[in-house]
Amino acid sequence: MDGLPISVLVIGCGNMGASHAKAYEQHPGFAICGLVSRGSSKKELNQTLIADYTLFADYQAALEATKPDAVCISTYPDTHEAIALKALEMGCHLFVEKPLATTVEGCNRIIEVAKSMGKQVVVGYILRHHPTWIKFIATAHQLGKPLVMRMNLNQQSQGYMWEVHKNLMQSLSPIVDCGVHYLDVMCQMTQAKPVSVSSIGVRLSAEVPVDNYNYGQLQIRFDDGSVGWYEAGWGPMMSETAFFIKDVIGPKGSASIISEEGLYNDGSDEIERHTKSNTIRWHHSSMNEKNEFNKADDFIRFEDDPSHQQLCNNEQDFFYRAIQDRLNLEQHLNDAVNSLQIVLACDQAVRLQKTISL
């Protein structure tokens, strides 16, 4: 950008869009050129920012008016592909909240066009920028094979968040929306090929679209013998008992993300709690001749546990470096498509009530 800040148009001003906008405002390498949303969220966001930005209700008009260097897409997933392709047509780099698109074919179209245009595409996999999760995955590599991975993120949503979840379920299920994060983690832990998935899903509210479900659980098998499960549920009926489980077990022991401050006792729909994780408990399975453990559990503490906003700042710094340093994002994009492909197969398994081979 010839030493000038990268001009970025923020499309979608809800939870994630607002956090990314604040990250851009704090980053010396970016300059926001406009905020876009169909509703009032852009006005509400604008009031929380330092500067006063130009507001748009239509993303195509905003692209034409601002001609940005980059675009941040944090809208509902079923709009990602169309916005991304239009932004690429305008010559923009892309930061896209997960999933990149709602189909593998859509993801591949975006990636191919970006490649032909020489533009960078970063997908919002926030856990890849979290020091606790990076260490959690590294610890899993020391537990031997096969692995058993147990994860969930259930949200007892009400008010505004229940409206958000109902809107999300117009285009995808909870295990697709949130599952891409945790399937991505499982793939990093095993470094193996997924071979099959099975899933169950239940529609627990008349407010959920008739062709969707607001509770789902998936099971996955890998070619190294590892297995994993993930569950996600949204809505006012969800239990807040054990709604945050992040656990991996291997022959040499186990590792679990915990909070010693009781962070996960309630408030499961609060976005700050979804990434907050300040301690890993590392259990060692080796025993002596009396079947007593040789070593006490290790507690790996992260005193500087980043906030959700700090993680978004980390993501946007990575986006900046991807553009400025022309980082090779091929593996990043392959992983994004791979995790989406797995959760879409899980979604299909729910609807067909059968195991799907990958």
C-alpha cells in the first residue's frame, strides 16, 4: 500500500464486525473507510468508535463509493460468498468470518478468484490466535495416539442472542457454525485424515426453522484411530451444566482447558466466555509398580489470558501481515475448507440419520 494505511470497509456490524472494527481502529496499518449494515447496528457501532465513519446500508454501493483496499465480512454466513466475490471483483483483499461460505463449492470459488486476482483471503479462526489453545494443541501432540477429543459449546441464549441464533439458523445449524472451530482444532491435534462422521440433531423450539435443529452432536473418526465428539446447542432451554468442555485424552494422559475462577458456571451465551481459557490441566498417566501415578498433574497457567477483543486484534494483525508480507495462505485456506467440509458432512448425517464416509 506504498506506506499508506490499508483502507478497509467493514461489512456487518454485529458482535464480530464490531470487534473487528475496533481492532482496525487500534491498528496503525489500517484505516476504516466505512461501516455497512442493513439495520441500525452500524449507527450503534459508530457511536462506540473514536472517529465518525461514513455509514452505508448497501454493500455494493459502499464498495463503489469507498473503493477500499480490503473488506471485512462479518455478515450472516449465507451472504459471505456473494459479498466476497463482489469485493474481489473490486480488487479487495478479504477477511471473512467463518465459515468462508456455506458450501465447499462456494469456498473454492472465492479461493480461485482470489488466486487469479492475486488477493489475500484470511478466514476468522480466532482460536488459532489464542496462546492457550495453541499450547493445548501442542500438549495433545505429547499424549500419544490414538486420541479421544471431547468438546462442546452450548449457549443458553435469550434476548438479543436468541434473535441472533434464530437468524443464524436460517442458513446453518449450531454444529456447522461453531463446529468449524473445534473440528479445525481436532484436525490439528491428530494431524490425521478424517474418515467418517455421524451426528444427531433435535429441534427443541417452534421458533427454530422447520428444516433445522438447535441442538446437535457429532462424532468423528480419523485414520490413526483417533475419535472425537462435539456438541452445540442454542436457545433458552439449554442447560448451563457442563456447557464448556475442552478435553483431549491419549495413552500418555490427558489435557483439559479449565478455569480456576469458575468462569464456566453460567452466562453461556456471553461471547467473552467462549474464548476465555486461562489454565490447561495436564495429567500424566505413567504409574509405578504400585499403580500410583509417578507425577502430579501440571497446571499450565496463562496469567495474561487475552480478552475476546485482544484476540480479534491478533487476527487483524495477522491479516495485515498477510497483505503486507504476502504470506502463503494456501494451508490456511485448505484447513478452512477441510473443517467446513467435515461439519457439512455432519449436518448431512443428522438429516439422513446415517454415518457419512469422508
